[in-house]
Amino acid sequence: MSDHGKHPDFIVQQAMPFNGEPPAARLIEHEVTPLSLFFARNHAPFPTVEPGAYRLRAQGQVERPLSLSLDELYALPKVEIAATLQCAGNRRTDLIAHQPVPGEVPWQAQAIGNARWGGVRLGALLEAAGVRPGDAHVAFLGLDQVEKHGAPFGFGGSVPLAAALHGEVLLAYEMNGQPLTAAHGFPLRAVAPGRIGARSVKWLREITVQAAPSDNYYQAKAYRLFPPDVNAGNVDWPKGLMLDELSVNSAICTPAEGDRVPAGPLRLAGYAMAGGGRLVERVDASADGGTSWLQAELSPATRHAWRLWHAQIDLPTGNHELVVRAWDAAANTQPERVAPLWNFKGYMNNAWHRVRVRAT
Ligand code: MTE
């Protein structure tokens, strides 16, 4: 099995398609996640792309459809943004601990990473194609071929045109100053900050401006949220909430569940992330299961990027439940319990993150 440029400690959840996440403690060693520690979420094998033959097509409700080579894309004005990607399935293991989620990757809390993305603004490209602002959607289609229900198809998803024209969405060819790797979408991917990771379509093949959201399987069916009584047997797909912006979330990355720690002062650390371009404003940590809280120290706030946090607590001898919760600029915060959030696809778990330790 190839390691796809990942760290030897990378937790491979699945070799094919390649799915993995870094160990929690390593994830928060860096404000900008190194490529070797950046989670990888794939629904199919990576497509092989011959750079010389590559074309990106922009079509649909545009006056001048485009077909651009990589050199033509590289010649457009380049921007660089920091943005955190988070999979809608992040923290699924906590949902699974409540009730099984069959057939989905059991992500811990590390299906998240923060990168510097270099590329072209989607809005600028669409303006060059003569798009007219309006209540439309921009659908992305990837070059990968997902084998599901008989006929292979490319992974896809859409974002509202307004978000693209706002300058929020990038067509990225660089990640942390380097060309994208195969695992992360070489030669070109969408980066849709503040939205579920599934909208950041990799190995981009075409972009279509259209009246309705993408009808791709990964938007029409998967990545929808259902109440706890719905399951694979009784699901009515169109009724599901079409996931879009991320909710506010946070996790304790160190110490780890079940750790034995010396009694006395202990440093807790982790990440916090808000969706939709909102900032994380406050992170509360608790050493007593959420009865009392103290405010964590936060790394600087940047729109669309996570904030790393740390807090110093004093632990007496015994068993303790450490908890974290974050607040965003709209005063959204995380729900206390995981049970009401459970859904059969295992998405969007943002319940308080809890870690049990024993101080000796
Ligand atoms: N794009 C394509 N073409 N195929 C995929 O399987 N996975 C999506 C998204 N883009 C996917 C894709 C999902 S679910 C997530 S969370 C992000 O890519 C993960 O990006 P990463 O692998 O670079 O971390």
C-alpha cells in the first residue's frame, strides 16, 4: 500500500479508496496542517491526470463557455487564502458509540485540517465566462469514477452562485505553497470555505452554472441530514436537510481518551471551528463533565480558519471527564449530548467533546 505522502503515524481508515486522518496530538502541532498530516477523504481511486491534456470546462448559464488548460489557469490572477476543511463525517465515532452507523468511515475528531490554498477565484472565472448574478448554483464535477449502483460516475456537488461571486470559493492548484498532490485533487480542486468538505470537489473536470443545486448522488442523497428515526430502509432522500455550511465544533486533541495523567496541572489543547465564515469567539473547557468551565486561550482569528486553543487545569487524583465547547460570533454553541444528533449517515456531530482521563 502506498502511503500517499502521509506521516508514518497517519491513521489509515481505509486503503482503497484512501481514507485517513492524523493522530489527534499531531494535528494541533501546526496552525497550518502539513500535507503529511492532512486528512484524506475519497470515495473512489484517484484519477490519473495528464497535465498537458487537462482542461477545465465552465458551462451552463454563462455567455461564453470556457475550456482552460492548466497554463491558462496559472496565468489568471492568483490569490492565496487560509481555509480549514472539515468533513461532515468528522467525529462520527462519538455517534457510533451511541448507535451504530453502518457502512460509513468511523472518523475520529481529525477529519479536519487547515491549509493555505493558492489558485484562482471561482467568481473571477465565472465573470470571465459572462455569468449573470442571480439565484443560481455552481455545480462541480470531479474526474474520479465512483462505483455505486452499477454505472460509474464522477463525484460532484454545488455551491450557491452568490458565494462564488462573493469571492469566497477558490479553484485551487496549490496547497501550502506546493502543487496539489494526487490525494488532494491534482491538478485543480474547488475549496469552498465554511461549507462541508464534500463541496470542495477535487480533480475538477467541469463547472456548470445551473438553476438548481447539484443532482449528483453526493448532494441529492449523501450529505443530507435526517432525524434519528430515519434509516437506510425507510429513507426518503429528498426530505433530508441538504448540508451546506458547517456548524460550530471543537475537540480536545490532547490528552486522549483513557489517558493516565499525573495529578496536578494539566494542559488541554485542541481546535475549534465555525461554519459559514463566522469566527470562533470563545472556547470553554471543563474538567468536571461540564459543571464548571474556564475560558481557553485561542490562536488568532482568521475568517474561514480554525482556532487552536489550550487551557491549563488542575486535576486532583481520580477519574475526570474533560469537556470542550466552542461559541461562534452568532453565539451558536455546541449541543451537550450526542444522542439527539444521531443520524443514520453519521454527519455533523458537534456535541460537546468529552475525554475521560485518570489522574494518579
Ligand atoms: N472530490 C472528489 N472528486 N471526490 C471525493 O471523493 N471527497 C470530498 C471532497 N472532494 C471527494 C471530493 C469530501 S467528502 C471531503 S471531506 C473533501 O474532499 C476532503 O478533502 P481532502 O481529501 O483533501 O482532505
